Amino acid sequence: MEHITAAAWFAEAAGAAEGPVSGNLLRIVLIVVVVGAVLTAWLLLRGYRQKDD
């Protein structure tokens, strides 16, 4: 298996974004960003929850 550096991967992804399927790449990136933000917020807010004993 060939190792691909991050810079080469980003260059390849940017080149693919110029094609007719660039909408799919953008959609996937936006979904990952939104899901990541929701999970981060959930983890942070979960740590600040008050326990009523």
C-alpha cells in the first residue's frame, strides 16, 4: 500500500473538486463538519452537567 502525504491528498482532493462531482465532495465535507460540531458540543456540554444529589 502506497503512503500518500497529507499535502498530496489535499492536492488530489482539490483537483477532483474541479470536476462535475464537486458538489458531492462539498456535501460530504459539510456533513462531516456539522456532525463533528454536534459531537464536540455534546461532549463539552455533557462535562458541565450539574448533578442533583
